[in-house]
Amino acid sequence: MSFQIDRRAVNRAIFAVAAASLAPFSARSQDTQPAQEIVGLEWLAETIRDFEVADRIASTLTISSDGKVAGSGGCNRYFGNATIDGETIIFSELATTHMACREEAMAQESAFLAALALVASYSLEGGKLVLAGEDGQPIVTLTTSA
């Protein structure tokens, strides 16, 4: 007994399986697409909760495409991770160097790093990156330093 293989049917089946297996990846990239707008830029803190940011002290944030974060708290360099899913952003494993600086710089750095630990979401508003807490209230507002 012999049988023939319908090559078009086989190709359609292979294509359907391949498309189905890639669907989670394409959906994920669409969910995280807004993150591309904040990646690779150096962001400079303008406001930190109720703390008055000093013009001459730069608290910065840079998020790389692999989810690593780095910047200056205002005195020390820091680094860690950011998990971004849609508009949700969580900073984790933040660590800093340990240099001594003026009291004003240390106070701003402490406020900035403490604020990053509370962030749950982000949005872009008028070219500014707004990091908000779980209640949706802004915690840190940053602008590009370029």
C-alpha cells in the first residue's frame, strides 16, 4: 500500500505550529514596546517625592536594553536591575559605591535611592519620565539630560 503526502498541507501545519510557538514572544515585545522609549537615555531627576532636588547635584538613571540600570545617586554610582512589563517597572538589587560626600548630596542620594525602591510603574508625560508608586502617585520625575 502506498500513500502520498500533501506537501501543501504539511507546510501549512508547520507554519501554524511555528506561528503558535512564536506568539508569546511577539505579544511580549508588544507589551514591553513602551520601554524602548526610556531605554538607553540618561535621565536626570527633577523631583523626588517631597525632597527638593538641588540643581548642582545630579541624580541620574540609565536603563539598558538588557534590563540593567546604572547612574549616580548624587554622590555615589549605583547599579542594579529593572524589570519592565508594559507600564510596570520594578527596580531590584540596587547597590552603590561608598564614597563620602557633602551632606546635601548624601541626603539627595538617600532620597533618590529610597524612592526608586518604591517605584511600581512609569509613564512618559511631555518628554518626562514619571516613576510612580503602587498608588499611581508620582515618586520621581526625570528629564533627559541631553
